Amino acid sequence: VLAALPEAEADLVRVRNLPRLSSVHGVAAGDLAEAVAACRAHGHAAFPEDPQRRMAGVAVALIDRRGRPQGAIAVTSLAERLDPTRQAEVAALLTREARGIEEAKCCIVVWSQHS
């Protein structure tokens, strides 16, 4: 979701939350910036879920008709079941489903405005 925000807004969110992310989760500023850049480049987030790399996940932002992120859909699994090839397959499936959710939500909003 952070990567789906406009760059200036995402930077502000990162700056405000980095102290907590660093102290609780050990996230470095450069690592977070790289993760956001990779997510923007690929259109999805792919991440290890824990420090021991036993779990992994893929997520895709849900965008409203104004272009604002409203949430995300994700899949998590054992890391051995979500290698880079499988991550790309899951990301493609999640992207397709996210666009379907966005389209359906838009139709629901438009339909409800005419009721």
C-alpha cells in the first residue's frame, strides 16, 4: 500500500514511521526505500515474512477509482513453496483478482449512487 501512494506522501509516511519500524522490526531506512522502489517497479510486493526466511508472501494493492490505495490482497506461504518463479505466478493471479475487485467495487459505488 505504501508503494501505491504518491511518492511525496509515501516519503512522509516512511519518515514518520521509520523510528518505530527500526526499533521494533530492525528495518533500515535504505531497506525500506529499496522495498518501495522494487514494489513500484514490479507492481507487487514480494517479501520474506520472518527473519528465519521460513515464510514468504506476495501482495498487490487495491486502488480506488481516484487512484488511491484502499487496501491490499496477499498470499503467504512457506518460503520453499513461494520461490521467485512461484512468486511471479502468484503476483499475476493477485493482480488479476485485484483489478476485478476494483472494477466490481467501482460498479457497486456507481450503482449505489443511482439508487
